[in-house]
Amino acid sequence: MRDLRDFRRSFKGEFNVKPCLHDRYEEGGTTRSEYFWQDLLVARWIFEAKPRKHVDVGSRVDGFVAHVASFREIEVLDVRPITTSIPGIKFRQADLMSPDSIAGLTAGGQGYCDSLSCLHALEHFGLGRYGDPVDAAGYQRGLANLASLLLPQGILYLATPIGRQRVEFNANWVFDPRTIIQEMKKNHLKPVRLLTFLTTGVLSETSMFCSNLKKISQQEYQLGIFSAVKEKKS
């Protein structure tokens, strides 16, 4: 009311009153979100790695994808359409649970790209939330198809909820981290890094010893940011 009084003394034109009562007490941006940290960190890793071809599956176009497109070309695969033409982004509509959807990219079985991201997306596969087919094994099929896109020695960046394993239908899975690591190894992906982000805003690098992974699996929720390298098939 004091600010309104002072403003009216110095302004004689027409105006409306639309109070915003809390902004002055907040920080100058939100930095405690798991999306903020995953988008920033993985984009920086890709910038530093300078891959020949980077492909993304299902991550936020208005977050991570835009970060990457600000400094390099990125190809996006998503089960949902994107009708806007965006500089630096090549879009293909594809259902990553279906190998037929990416058959043209993986012809010959050699892979398609040397860098691949899937951030906060795998946990939705098979739950029908985004118009995808309902399939209880959707995340397994999805991870297998992600692996097929990678060239040998290519890097996968995967972010997904981890903790006490469960389905919260039809929102998402929360995975035991050992489930993700097991599925990676089945598909010739070698996990090399795990960062965890707590809802309290704490980000930390986490060892992948069995005892530590078991401890995470007993907790309610964290975001896990995995890096894995595609190994050559023996």
C-alpha cells in the first residue's frame, strides 16, 4: 500500500492494481529444482565432450534441449509431436519402446550416434501418460532401444527417479538404482558415473558400490543422473 501510494503521487495516467506480494522476498531464480541441475550439468558435459552427433530422447525441449541447441545441433526423438521449427533442433517423432520406430536409424546394427541423452523420460515409458502404448516392460524395451542407437564407446546420459522401486501409475516409475544398472549391463552399457539429487537440494557424486546402491533403494526418492559407455559386443 505504501508503494501504491508513492506511485500514484508520481503517475497520473490510467493503471490497474495487480498485487504481487511475495517476489521481493525470493531469490533471483529457482536453483533448487532437479530439472535445473540435470539440464545444466548434462548440457555442460556434452559441451565439454564435443561429440560428433548428439541425440536426445524425450527430454524437455524448453529446458535441456534448448540448453544444448544454444551451442550445437541436436536431434530429438519423442513420442509426442513438435510442430514448431526450432533453430538447431532436428525432430523425429518416434516411440522408443518400438524398435520399428528407429529401424531406419539403426540399420546394420552399428548404432547411430556417439552421444545420447534421456532425462526424466524413461520412467514414463509404458504408462500411457503421453499417448504411448501401455506396457509394464516399457522401460526395459526403451533402454534396449536407447542402447541400440549408440555407437561403440558412445555415451548415454540418463536421468530418472531412484529409490524404493514402485510404479506411481500413470505418472512414473521410481527405480531401484540396481535395476537401472542391471538393465544397462544387459544392453552392453557400462555405468561410469552416478550423481544424485535430493529433494532438499543436495547434489552429490555417488559411488556405485552395492552397499551404497542398496541404501539408496531403501529411500523414498532421489533423482539419479547416470552416465554409461557403450561397450563393444564380444
